[in-house]
Amino acid sequence: MKSYQKLLLENKAWAAEKIDSDPDYFNRLANVQTPEFLWIGCSDSRVPANEITGTKPGEIFVHRNIANMVIHTDVNLLSVLDYAVNHLKVKHIIVCGHYGCGGIKASMTNTDYKAVLNMWLRNIKDVYRHNREELDAIENLEERSDRLSELNVIEQVVRLSQTTIVQNAWEKEKAPHLHGWVYGLKDGMINPVFELAAGSDIDPLYRYDKIQ
Ligand code: CO
């Protein structure tokens, strides 16, 4: 059997099991989704949002990319953010990075990953540059990249607060609250490292007045 055929087979078994234990399961989920959380995580296959948080289908709206970045020209991310905030009215946005992140580690090297990946990883290099003194002082490279994972998550949460989508919602809905978490591949534990409650102060440089 081909590897992908196993996935389809597993899917059949999973669907049958769900219906077996709860005949109305899919009918209920098919009609509406009202997730309370937007998850912006790393694409890494070892960090599945639902599994590590014990949540079920319907509970978390998910966006994933390499190193869980919030880039203001990323139409994909912004569309997800807009829909989650303005239509689904999520109460919390969680940016979840992870220790041992390959994207974070790659950004710390001088390797030429070619055009597209270099472009993406440069955004992480910028986070490094903003925190160069602290990071350069950490001699162990693994510890240094783990700290960059934390600092990166903080920066991405701040970037969320810089968008008119979030600022608008803070003004009108007093939500969503923003969270920066880092997941540990080695112990499965999530470390909450940063939080911005709705209505928190925003650097005046990024604050928009006359929000429509
Ligand atoms: Co990663």
C-alpha cells in the first residue's frame, strides 16, 4: 500500500468511529464553526495545534507558516486574521512558536537558501538584529536559538497589534487578547512568554487614528 493510501484508509476508520460514538457529530460541525481561538503556528509537523492543546475540530481556527510569522504584506495571513477577527469574532489569538525551530535556526546561519526562503527568513534575521546584544551574549547555540524563538513570538504578537484589523477590534469589541507561546518539542509543554490584552498601549508610531 502506498503511504498516502494509508491516510485515506485511516480517515475512513476515523469517520466511522466518530459516527459510531456520536451519530450527530458531523451534522453539528458541518453547519457552523464558532472557534474562540485563532492559532498562528509553525508549519513544523511536530506541532499540531489541536493535539497539543487537547482541542477538537471546530475549536481553533488555524494558520501556519514557517516560524509562525506575522508579515504585514502576507495576504494569506492577513485574510485569515481578518476573517477570524471580523467574522468569527475570536476572543484570543495565539502565536505559538517552538523550541528547536528549523526556521529560527536557519535564520541564524549564513546559508543561502535561495530567493524565496531567504526572503522569508530575513524577517527572522530582523528580529535577531533588534535583540542582537542579548542573543550574542548567549554562547550555546541551541540556547540562543531557543531564546530567539521566544523573542520572535513576542515580536509577532506586537506585529499583530500594529494592524488596523486588531486595533479596530480592540476599539469596537474589546477583543481579541493576544498571546505569545513557545512549545517544547522535548517535553510537550507550552511556555506562555508574552501577552497583550485588548486595549494595550501601542507604540504611537503604529497607532492609527480615525479607525473606520
Ligand atoms: Co518551526
